[in-house]
Amino acid sequence: MIKWLSKKFIPDENRIAVEVAFDKLWQAMASPTEMLLVATNETQGGTRTLYIRVPDNVADKFPDFDEIAVNQVPKEAELLVGHYGEFRKLFKI
């Protein structure tokens, strides 16, 4: 089963550490198609929300993230880590 997780980062938080950890996990798992890390930027306040799509057996690797329903994932986002083809299937570009 696939889960979506999200977390909003304020500018001073270390979201880069999350991006690096996700990328390492993705590579260690042989770059599975279903795993994606995407982001959106808020127009006010400089916050950035990261959205992670992972198999449920690795969701616990991101304990600070909240599980969300698929309909809570934005329609437009920036791909940070994952397969571009899968990203194109799920998001407007």
C-alpha cells in the first residue's frame, strides 16, 4: 500500500536533511517508481511543504510527517526526488 505524508517547513527548519534522507532511502531501495518527494512553496511567509509518497513499510522513516489522503496532495508541485514519468502521471506540469 502507498501512503502520502506531508510536512510544512518554515524557512529556518532543516528540510534539506529530509531531502537527503529521502534520496538515500530511494537509492538504497533501487529507486522504486512509487516513491516521490515533491514540494510546494507558499506565496506568503516563505514556507515550503514537502509531500512524500512511499510504501507503507517505510513511512515510519519520516516520523515528523503527517499522513494525508490522496485528495489533500496538491495538483501542482515541484519534483525533488523520484521518477519524472511517475511525477507527470500525478501532477500538472
